[in-house]
Amino acid sequence: MKIKNGFTLVETAIVVVVFSLTVGLIWKQKANIDAMTRDERRKTAINAMYYALEESFYSENGYYPEQISKDVLPVVGSELWTDPDGYDFSDVRSSYKYEPANCINGQCKEYMLSAKLEQEDKYIKANR
């Protein structure tokens, strides 16, 4: 009788399947973590813009602007004006939106800031 060293085809197939499933689960979890990180960046940007509007702009002027930008809210870090997908705030493809309301001559009484998130519902901040 011969003694055979090595693995059988069934053993090798089982190892390949288990390894593939493990890699697939890790890959999916990494994708979820990356999406959560991008969502947190979006929330941070919206919060920074919100507090700049409320604490800086409104307290000095008594109204909200019709449009926001780096020039209008210079206290907001320049990196926050670009969403995680690389689109500038003014780009229609950006996940960030500023919607003023009740405006007269560029002076608005209300606004809504929002960010489209990947893992959660839309993140919204409105005037106080």
C-alpha cells in the first residue's frame, strides 16, 4: 500500500471556499467602514457651515445669505467645501446643498443645509 502525502481535492476546495468567504466579508465590512467615514466627513462639513452661519454670519448681519461660499463663510476650513467625492460645494453633483428661503434683496430669514449620506437618511440642519 502506498502512502500519499498532500491534500485531497475536496480538502483544497473547502479551504478555497472558506478563504473566499472570509475575504468577501472583510471586503464588504471595509466598504461599510469607508462609507461611514465619508458620511462623518459630510456631517462635519454641514455642522461647520451651520455654526458659521449661526454664530458668525447671522450674529453680525441679522440675516442669512442668499448663497454661501468660502468668501461668505471664511471661518469654515477650505477642505470642508469639497465633498468626499471631490465635488466643490457649488457643483450640482455635490452631496451638499444650501437652500435659502424668505429672501428679499439677498437677505434671507431662513435656510436649510443638507448632505446626502450613503449609510443614513439625508442629514439636515436648518436655521434656529
